[in-house]
Amino acid sequence: MNDPLEQRPDVQNPMNHPEEQPSGSEGSPKFGRLLIVLVLAVILIGFITFASEWFYS
């Protein structure tokens, strides 16, 4: 038999949470690209640090 409480949306989702996004590659973060950008940023900061030390001393 069909339970009428299971068909009510407020019983299935009493806290009104948004529907979960489907998992998959669509829109997922690109961690490889982020890691490359992070490494390049650290190298650039290191280069600026050593260049400024060499320039000002």
C-alpha cells in the first residue's frame, strides 16, 4: 500500500535542504591545475624575495 506520508515533500525533506548535486566530472574542481598555480605562485614569491635581496644589498 502507498503510505500518504511518504508522498508529502515536507516529510521527505523536513529541514528543506536543497537537492544534492549529482556527482561527476561536470563542474568539479581541477586540483591538478590548482596545484600548478600554487607552485608557480610560490616560485614567483621566492624569485621576488631573492631578487629584492640582491637588488637592495
